[in-house]
Amino acid sequence: MTTKPLPGSIPVSDATIEAFASFFRGRTDAWGGVEGLCNKEQVTFEHYRRHLEGKTSLGVYMLLDDGKCWFAAADLDQKDQDKILAIKEGFAEVGVHAYPCYSKGKGFHLYVFADKEPFDAHEIRRLFVSVLTKLNIQCEIFPKQDKLDDKIPLGNYINLPLFGMNTRLFFTKAKIIVPADQVLPLFQRNSNETIAIARKTIPDPATIKQTAPQATKVKGRPKKIKTPACIDRLLKGVHAGERDVAAFALSRWYLEQNFLPEEVLPYLELWDSKNTPPIGNSNTLLAKIQSAAKGYGFGCASIVNEPLLSDCCPGEAQCVWLKEKTEERKKNGLIRELSFHVTDTHLFEQIYDGKEKTQFVSYELSTGATQIVDNIEYPSYTVVPVHGAELTESVIKFPTGIATPNGSLIELENQLISEVIQLVYDYVELPEQRDYWIVAHYVLLTWVYDKMNTISYLRFRGDTGVGKSRALTVIGGVCYKPLMMSGAVTPAPIYREIRRFRGTVILEEADFSDSSEKGEVVTILNCGMERGRAVLRCSPDDPNIIECLPVYGPKLFATRGAFQDKALEARCNTIIMKEAKRKVPTLINMAYENRAAELRKKLLLWRFLKLPLVDPEIEEIELGPVEQRLKQMALPLAIVFHERPGFIDELRASVKITQKNIRTDRAESDDAAVLQTLLTIALADGKEWVSSREIGVRMAAEGYFNKYVKDGDTSVATKRISVAVSTKIRNLGFSIQEQQRPHNGKRDRHIIWDQGLVNQLAIKYLPDAMDEFAELLTEKIDLDI
């Protein structure tokens, strides 16, 4: 599929569609697409409509079961308008009406239409061969066969003209384009009697002297080259119905190996001798070579997109040649692996069948039409889906397809929220009902996070056996491209997988120690909340090369306790897990996997519909008097779901509860104990006489620093306690006087009182002790949030 904008949808009258369909009648049990795919479904009036409106290109299988066809065509794969007009004139000389037009590619088609009865395929093909042979012009003839059999159940399709009513247009012998809405009434049909008379007035090809150029024979043995398994299979010889397409594929292969066209013919002749029966005509083989030389090079599409040859393909996973070829092209920048791609007209998202097939779902922004494509072709490179052990080992989970639209976006959104809540409820017990609401909206948020400038994290905290791992598995399994990285204990794989997939990172046992590597993981997580905060480091191979490592994206954690790093702790929406009170399944079973797979297909549809509507620059939504970090964490949810009735009120209530829980946790921290001791001393001795030493003495008396005391020896502990308290004081934002001052017979470096800071810290750490320290707080403080 190309990434060029498709023609805009234009209204086409039913009369025009009926006329078009009457000329281009074919099989009604299958149709072909521009990507080479055979769609085995009923061909209807709607298929012709979508073709003429420029939505879905239609390819018609011309040959019917009885060996008849309603139209025939010549396909000239050359940019030579004079040559196609010469063919038109050749038919006119024997009384047959033929009409040339531009083809989908870089050449031309010429069509001949039957009248009241369809053509006999053998007769019309022989007439085409006679005209082309007389003119010494080589091109493909459609239908390509005289009749169908078990090996050729459908034949070949041809892509129809007038796509979108403004491409693949017809033209006159004066090379004047005829508007699409005017050309159909000009067509004249040909009776079988006309064809029979024409066959008698032109010599049979068997009696015409062959004047096609002959290839130069190559002396010596064929070059030794490594061939893919499909080519090895074809070189052993094929049956009658496969010869044309096999000759074309082999020609592409030899030309791709830098053989000259004149070098290829002897090899095809040698191959043809193994066929059952052989073609036995060097001119026919040469025509295939010349046609292949003007098209694309050999690739998997040459085999897998041709129904008659597709059985020769061993599959991507087993094809050594394809693996080597792909790696070489990747190194040269000709192939780029992406799991998501966007153009001005389309969104592309990777899907995976769970075995080995990776593809893209293409979503057209203007029409909402979806399509499955294998890759995205650009003139200078090809975009392909990502493949690797991460997929086969379920490290990452992709949708297997996309759900069929059924209703409005808001209806789909409501359905998804309900289904995610129910799925989580069935397999995980969360402590509060509101937690299910938060989780469901966070799951949906991950599917559009790439439109946000910030994204918070979801963390499950608690002791062993309270369901943290289960929560990660169940909830993470329906997030956007979940990366199950429980085994990633070093930064390198985390960097690599985020860059490779840009998905949702799932980390179990995330209680990081102070080791340098795990410290770097904390850096990844701290920087990953905001877009544009990539981690910079020197390349391990060359310190002169700076690596820019993207880390932005949603993340789910499980930890036993709070993070020691306050910045990381502040980035988490935390759910405190508890012992289950109701029965949930002991193991994750296939019922969950099937439900999750269906949900991912619906979530992919929702992503396509929602992503273009998300505006990250929306005016800030009022979430109440809460801390700035909480606003920053809640804003992405507000941006995505602000139009849902009652959502903002629910979000405010949730943020208020989160604010309260955070303050409760802070009130039990060492920082809170230090602050409370500081205020207690200030009440007793005065604001200007509080020192780190005095705070340490009082807290040590209450047992806060027992870890520094060994075997009852407090002499070493005193200095350590003083340093620890000084560090915490500075971390809270206070400054300490440089010079010692005497007070109560002792000299100390006292803390510099900062009234504004004291007010802020009291709200943050001691919300329940405000009355106790009221005389130290000079500003009115509103705690009703």
C-alpha cells in the first residue's frame, strides 16, 4: 500500500455504477485488491460503488467457470502511449472496438467488451495474440488462461479503471483524456460474430513469422548464486497453469541478481524444459523477461501474492534467504521497523496473529475506512511491522485485529470502560470501588498517551501475597502494547524495548536498591513522565557518541514499599493492595486471554477514533485546590475524558482522596517527624533557637535513630544522627546559619526560620496537627480539599 493520499470520495450516480458494472462483469465469488490479496467474498453493487468513489480499488476475476468472459484486456507495462494506440488501431482494422486507458502502474490497459453473450476465452485470447504478434508487441493478455481447473480455480484478476473517477482514465486516439462521467456511453460492445470474423481476417499466430528479438545465448555454466526456497521449488518445473506466473517470478529473480535480460533467457529455456508440458516458445519467455525488467524487483510478493505460487513459500520464519535479505536492507536503511506509523492521511497500527504473521491495520482519517496491509511502501524505503522474540514469547501483546465499528465513539467508550472494569473485577480484588474506575480510565489513557505531553504511572503497593503481580498481569494485558519487563533488571533492555515499541512498560518487584544500574532505572522512570526528557548517555562502544534514549510513556509497577526517591514516588497513582476478601481465580486462564484479546481489538478501534480528537493544548481544566504534581498527574485523564458526563466531578473527588492519602503517608514519614520536632522546639524555645543537634537529641530519645546505635554505644551515633538530621532539614528547604550562636549555655548553628516554607510544609506533612502549631502559622490555611 502506498502512503500517497487517496482520491477524495465523490458522489457517483447509481446509473453510472450500473453501466460500469455491466461492462466490467466477472466472477461474483471473489475480487482482488491492489495489494495482491484475493478476497473470497460476494462481489456486490457496493464494491463497484466504492471503486468509483475512490475508497477501495476493485480487481475483477474475468474468467468464468464455463471458460467464458465478458471482457478481455491487454496490459502494456511500458510508458509508451503510441504503442497502446497502435494496438487499438490493430483491433480497429479487423472491426473490433477496443478502448485504451492508463493503468494503476506506469503503463496502459486496453479493453474489449462483449455484447449480449460472453466471449469464449480461448477465441478472444487467440485474437489478442494474433493482433499483438502481427504488431510485434509483447504484453500480458487477460484472462491469462483459456479455462479453469483444480490448480487454477479463479484465474487472475485485473485492477479496474476509473478509480475515484479521476485516475486510470480513458483517452482517444488523439491522446485526449475523456472525463470519467462521459466515457461509458461511448463504449461499443463486440458480438461473438464480430470476433469470429476478425479471427478469420488476421493470420493465426502459428503461421506468422516470429520477428521478436532473440536473446544472446550465454556460454558456460549458470552462475552460482544462493536462491530462496521458493525459487528452488520453481526451478524443478511446474504444471501448465503455473507456467506464465512462474516464468515472470523467475525473470524477476534473475534480474534482481544483476543478470542482464539477454543472460536470463537461456536459464528460462533450461527451466522450461522441466515443465509439464513446456511452454516451448522463446518469444513468450522473452516477453516475460522484458515485462519483469520494467517492473519491481523480486520480493516475497512475487510468490505469496500469486495464488498459483503461494504454496512454494515456506513461511517467513523458515526462510533463511528472507532473513538475510531483510537484515541487509535494514542496515542500508531500506527497511524500517515500526509498530505505529502516521501520515497526513492514514494511521497504521501493528497487529499480530499470535503465531508469526505481523501486519498493519491502516485507518484512513478522512473516511474511517480500515484495511489490513503487510507493509507501507515509500519510494526510498519500506516500513514493516516489528517482529522478534518479544512477540513469540509474549513479552509484548498486540491486537490480533480490529473490531468492527458498531455505534458512536461515546457508546464504544462507555462499553470499554464497563468491560475493563468487569474484567479487572473478575480477576483482581482492588481495595476500593473507585480503584476500578481509576484503572479502567488509565487503561484507555495508555492507548492515546502519545498525544499527551505528560503521563503519570500506576503503582500497586503492598506486602507479598496481596495480588500485586495479578493486577499487573490482568490490567497490563489490556494496556497499549504492554511490555512485560519483570525480568529486566538492568537499564539496557528497558531503553531498547521502549525505543522499539513505544508501549506500556510493566515492571514487577520495582523496589530498587541503591546500585548504580537500578539507580539508572529510577532515572528512566523519573524522566519518562514528560515528553522531551530523553536520557542522554555516552555510547558504551564509543564515548564520543552521545545516545539519546527515549523513555516517555505509561508505566505500571508493583512494589512492597514506597520509593526512596521522592520524585518518583510523586509520579505514581498508588493503589494499596490488601488481602483478598472474595474468591478470584487462582490462575490466569484462557478465558481471560480470550477476553483480553477481544478487548485489545476494541481498544485499537477506539484509539483510531479517539486519537485525532485529543487536543493536548486544551485550556487547563480546574481540578480544585490540590498540589501541582497531582494536577499534572490528573490532567491527561481530564484532557482525554473531559467530555464524558460527570467525569470531571468524579476526577476531582478521586484527586481529593489521593491528596488525603498522600498526606496521611507523609505524616508517618521521617520528614514529618523532623518537622514536628522542629515546630515543637520552636513553640518551647522560640523560632530563632531551633538547631539540628537539638532535633536529633529529641528524636533519638524517642527511638527514631536506633539503627545508628550499636551495642549501646552512642558516641559514634551522635555524629551520624546530627548529619542525618541536617540532611533532612536541608531537604525540606531550610537553611542553617553559618556561625554558631550561644543559647542556654550551648553553642549551635541554628535553623533560619522561613515563615512561608513553614506554612507549606505544615500543610504537606502535618495536616492533622494544624491546631497544635497554630501560633506558628501566620497565614490562614484551607485544608478542605
